[in-house]
Amino acid sequence: MSARQHGPVPQDGPPSGPRPSPTPCLEVHGAGFTIDGARLLEDVSFTASPGELVAMVGPNGAGKSTMLALLAGDLVPTTGEVTLAGIAPHRWTAKALARERSVMTQQHGQAFSFTVRELVEMGRAPHDASDEDDEIVAAALVDAEIADLAERDVTTLSGGELARTVFARTLTQSAAIVLLDEPTAPLDLRHQELLMQRARELADEGRCVLVVLHDLSLAARFCDRVAMFSAGRLAALGAPESVLTPERIEDVYRQKVAVLAHPVTGRPLVVPV
Amino acid sequence: MKRALTERTRRVPLGAALPVVAVVLAIAIVVAIGSGPIELTPRTVLAVAGHEILGLGPGAGPLETTVVMDLRMPRVLFGALTGAALAVSGAALQSLFRNPLADPGIIGVSAGASTGAVGAIVMLPPITGALVAWVVPASAFVGGLLATALIYALARPSAGTGTARLLLVGIAVGAAFSAATGFFTFAADDDELESVVFWQMGSLGSISWLRLAIVTLPVLLGLGLLMSLARRLDLLTLGERQAKHLGLDVNSTRRLVIVITALLTGATVAFTGTIGFIGLVVPHIVRLLCGPGHRALLPVSAVLGALLIVVADTLSRVVAPPAEVPIGLFTALMGAPFFLALVMRSRAVQL
């Protein structure tokens, strides 16, 4: 485990996926965030490295999205610090930061009638124009299975189609750190799988991918590590098998579950009982 | 798959749209210069313009020359500049606020300019007309910029919810300025009232070469600057957070857009009075034709805005000669039905 830990975070066995490289590209030290007296996040510490796919899970309001916003640079931690490649996000220039990390947020309502292709092309904005742009955009359209929709007006898309479009845009940004906030929420079964497979590939290519998920089985299937948040704190961090225990899930989610082994992959399968 | 193909977005490419509207604008300018109490044929207008500006051809009689060069040309060109400034400002502000109802009024510049102009008309002692003719535009310009500056200072937009704050503060400050304008209007005597009403409905009647010369360079510069921001404006339409994720410095872009649009609108409106509807309607028409990408939206809006004002001004001069009907009536009269037709035709309008 490459993570330098502060606070009582359980450290469980090694990740079962590819070994992350030893230098973390993303570090969180005792980070907290308070707004209008509400403590959304408190004393969170972890690191993540290139090559890792890390799931952030937890009940509603546990602080996952706040954590993601701190990492994205949308919010500045009120205590502790967050760094990407050693530098706090708000100290980067917007453009340099956009080359380093890409973000897929939950809300992506469109006010104007761009085409799907135009929206995806905007992912290239932080980069200087190059001959490869068309290729990168075309590949992203294929990866997100929206090549057929390329000339569609984005305001006419369904929620899932729009989410896939925004995911494709995140891909074209070609950033080393990829932050995805509930990317699978509006997607159908197939596209959830496709998206997570692509996220897995991104990590295998050497990127650092953090993804907020509600589906614990999906997190277990694809991610190297799972960070479970509870009431603004990091309740557990480690390999899916060690974090996703029935006791811990019941404790954090107040819901009885059974954890089975996936019949094909053997990964944990979390089902409510 | 079928649905994808049938709903393919149809667009007129910039390379086709811009030349067409530009040619129509050129024709409209020639016709506009020829129209009025003294009718001139396009041939005469071109002969005068060719002789006086390029030194070519025999020109025309002294009356025609005076009418074209001194009376109508500066006015028509000023109208074209004003239309371009208002339409491009409207397009940029709609994208900044992600709100199709935005127009240059949203940053308070119109309300401030009104207060400045009406305040000057009412408060100035009865002095010579020549001085008034300059004090009112100056006061309007200052009023417009003051209102925008006040809104910006109060809203102190920063990352996150900056634009929403700006919108709300803009509404509040705009209302305060409108109240001040109302107070001045209430306090006005009959003569002043006439000027007030006339200013508020807009007119290109007071334009001279000197006035055209004053605004030309700043307006062209402002238009060029906004067009150079096309890519950034595209990103802004995604929302502040997303734009920032894609590497846009949202705060500086927002500041730039507001300063430029306030100057563009303030400079032109100061001399013409409030001309409504152009900044609201023209960008919508162009979006439906060419799509929302600013690389096409801004230049085509500029030319179409210019065209709309040139036509409206021509109508304002010819419907009831020798009286001039305020131009604002025509921009609304022409814009509203066209806009309405577009809205009724499009499947869904999202606010």
C-alpha cells in the first residue's frame, strides 16, 4: 500500500489489481471542508497513484462528491491539504490543471444546441490544436458508443446519452488524473459496464482514476481499491474484498447485506437482504 | 440509428452564411442611403460614394452629394455599427449567463445609460442645444458604465455561483436605476419630457461624421476582441464549473466579456438612445441558422444586427416623412413576429 495514512483508517491487504506505481500523483492530508457551519468532510487522508482505479463509495451525504470537488479544485479545503502532482489544485492555472486532471460532474445540463461532436471536441480545449485532435475525438466517440449520435443536438439527448457524451469529452481531455462523479448513475446496464471497462483501461494505461459509485458490486468488480466514506470521514480504504464486508456495510449504510462471490470473476457481490 | 440520422442537426456553415448576410447588408446600406424625403437611386448613391470616397467617376450634383455624404451616410454606418455592437454583446451575454433571455440590459448598462441621459436632459439648465447634444450622450455613457461597475462590485463574482449572483444583483441594481429614471421623468417639464421619450425609444437622428468617428474604432476593436474569445465563450455555455474543468479561467473571461459588452453597448447607445430587441433576438436567429458555436455566431450576429438596424432606421425615416418614427419601435415590430415564428417552429425551448 503506497498510501501514507493519517488517522485511524483501516489498512487492509494489497490491491488485487495491477500494482500501483510507488509515487502518488494525488495526495490528501487531513482534508476537511466546512460550509455555513456544516461539516461536510473531516480529516480525510489518502493518496492515489498512476495506474490505480479507486472507487469512492458511501451513503448519500457522506462526503464523496465534496471530496471529488476538493480534488477537482472546485472547492478549497478549509483544513488540511489536497495536492495533485504535489501542488494544490487552486494554485494551478486553470489551463495547466485541465491538462493534468479531467472531471466528469453529475450535472451536465446543456443550455445551447451544440452537436454531440462539438461538445466532445471541447475536451481538447486545454491543449494546443494538433493533427491528432480529430483522431482523439473519433476514438472517444467510439469508446462511449456515441459515434452514431455525433451530429445530434445535445439538448435532444436522453440523460444516459448525455452522460456518455460528457464521458467522451472527459476522455478527449487526455489527463493523467481522471475524476468521475457517479458516471454510471444515468446509464443502462451495458453502458455502465462499458464505462467502467474504459475507466479500468485508463488506469491500466497509467492514469490515476477516481470514481464515485453507488453500486458496490460495480466498484468491487473494477476497482483496485475502495474508499468508503461515512458522515464526512473516510471509514475504510483498501482492496474491495477487505473494505466491502457485510459488517462494515451494515454499519455505514444501516442496511443489512450479504456479500457473495461473483460467479464468474469471484469478486465481491453486494446484495441487500 | 434511424432517429440519429433523421434528427441530424442542420446548419448553415459560416462560409455560406456570412457572405450572404454581408451582401444583403451592403445592398441595404446603399438603399438606406438612397431612401428618405429626397429619393436617390442606388446608382446615384454609388456614384456619389465612389466620387467622394474613392475619387472615381463623375459623382453627382451638390444636393445629392450633401444628402448622401453629410446627412445619410454617417447615420446609416453608425446604425450598422450599433446593430453589430448590440447583437454581438447580446450573444456573448446570453452565453455568459447561459440564459436565452439575456441581452445587454442584463449587466445594467441600458438602465444606467437611460438614467444618465434622462438625468442630464432634466437636470441641465436650459443651455444651448449644441452643448446638450454632447452632454446627454456623455452622461448616458457614464451612467451605463457606472451601473455595470456597481453591479460587478456588489456581486463580486467569483468561482462557483458568480454568474447567478451577477444576474440577481443586476436585476436589483437595474430596478434602482429604472426608479431613478422614473423620478427624473416625473420631474421633467413638457419639453424635457419630449426629449426623454424620444431618447428612450432610440433614434439615429443626431449622428454626424464626428460622432461616427468617435465610436468606430472602439466598437470595431470591441467586436474583434469578443470574436477572439469565441472558443472561451463556447466553454462558458457549459456552465462555470465545467468550463473551469476544461481549463477556462472563468473569472477573467467573465470580467473581459462584461467590460467589453458594457463599453460596446454604452458607446453606441449613448448616441442613439435605447434600441431594444436587437441584442435579444439576433443571436437567437443566428443560433437557429448556424448553431451555437461562437466562431460563426458572433460574426453572423454582427452582420445581421447591422442589417436589422439599417432596415429599421430606413423604415423610421420613410413611413411618415418628414417626421422620424423612433427606431426602437421598428426593431421590436420587425423582431418580435420573426422571433415568435422561430420559437413556435422549434420543438423545444429550454430556459
